[in-house]
Amino acid sequence: MNLPGSVTINDVMLRDGLQLEDKILTVDEKYDLAGRLIEADIPSLEIGSFVHPKFVPQMANTGELFESLLEKYGSNNFITLVPNLKGAQRAVEHGLAQLNFVFSASNTHNLQNVRQTTEESLDQFEAIKEFCDEHRVKLDVSIATTFGCPFEGQIAENRIQSIVKRVTESEPNIVTLADTTGMANPKQVYYLMNLLLEQYPDIRFNLHFHNTRGMGLSNVLAGMEAGVTSFDTSLGGLGGCPFAPGATGNVCTEDVVHMLHSMGIKTGINLDELIDTSASLRDILGHELSSSVLKAGKYDRKYPVPTK
């Protein structure tokens, strides 16, 4: 197997993970969970989104949360989602130094999600990138429904290539390809990422998987085999898209970290602290999580770190 020696994890529980939850967490509850994830040495957190609270009420206190975190931790650990230029402006006003602009490869899903065509969102991305450059703010871009759309089905490979080509011309910080409703399979992931990494060797690609059909971990493995070393995950396996039918949780942070550590792949993350934090999240939400490691405990057998 062609595997990396280390992998970078970005936890999205405080954004993607919470947006379908019935319970709206307070700033104090989110602050405590963020602090514990930082103490577990998670390198970056997506802490919320600057979307209209009418559409995603769980994100209404994102600005207040960040200001609380900024006072103690600074801004280097945090990313926030922005749907448009207005959202980017609000995020920067709150002091955020890294933004993530999300749009969909599927026109239908994009219209459901942000009420714009994909082409209109691409124009919006370029305007946001210009704004971020002026304010010395990093801008990531996430392309939702890359591996399939619940409305349109399979997204043509040449459409994905065309979208990636356009966004890379603006030199984003990170390009994330997202499996929004868990439609990806490992062969598809491996093939597409091989293709894109060959075409864009200088671009930092990140992958965002959902475990809707139980293939999340296998898709992470396929991404690593293709050469990707950066992944979005969500504590407890929380998550889903409010604008896509059938969307369920993200691939679980502690399950991914456990798999990587068992394979001898470094993350720099304290797995024990991560499992304890997942237990706290379960108690706050008042329901069981999909985390396998939280239920079964970790298994300590490790294989040597691979050498290239």
C-alpha cells in the first residue's frame, strides 16, 4: 500500500456536525468542546458559519463563539464557512483569518443550498478571494457534491475538472472535494484524486466524506493511497446537509484517528482526549453518537510508520 507517514485532520463538528441537531448549543458549550479539541491537539477546527440564522439557527452564535475563542487561543486554529461575500465580510469583522467558501458542483444542489447557480457561485468565489487578498485572509474553497448529487446523480468527471481548473486559477489556500451525501466509493475517490493530483501537483487538496452508506473510512484510505494527506472529519460522526435529502453524519474523527494510528500513520492527535471529548459531546446532546471507538474502545496494536 502506498500510504503517507502523517495526515492532517480538520474537525468540522462545530459547523457541519451541529447543523442538523435539534438542540442548539450555547456559546459556553461550544467553547468547552472547542477547547477540549484543541487540548487533544486537533490542528484546526471549522467552528461555525456566517449564514443567515433563519436557515441554520444552530450557527447563529458563531461570531460570539469566535470572539470568546480568539481571546484565549488566537485565530490560527479556526476556520469558518461563508456562503457569500457578505458572510466573508462579517467573518473578517469578527477577526477570523481563514475562511471556507462552499458551493456545489451540482447546479440543482447549489440552487437548493445557496439559491445560486454554480456559475454564479464561481463568480462569488472570485469576488470573495479578491476581498480576502485585500485583508490578508486565507480563503479555502469546498466543492460539494463532487462525488454525486442526491438530485442529479453522478456528476461528470469533466465538470469537476473544469470547476477545479477555474478555482485554482485564483490560488485558494486549500481545495476540498466533498462527498456531501455519502455517494462516493473508494475506486472513484482513488481515480479522481490520482487524476487531479497529477494535473495540479502544487495544490493542497483536502477530502470531506460522509459515512451515509458506511464507506467513509474506506474512502479516506483510498484518498491516502492516491496521495491526499488532509481530511475533514467530525467528532462523534455528527453532521449532514440541511438541503440534501438523506444526508447523514460525517466520517467520525476518533474513528479516523484510531484507524490511522493503528496503521502507524501520525496525526499528532491525542486519541484518549478525543474519545473523552466525544463522550462529553454525547452527554451534551443527549443521544448516542455513531462513533465506533467511543462504543467499543480503542485497540492498541500498531504497525510501523511507513517509509517512502
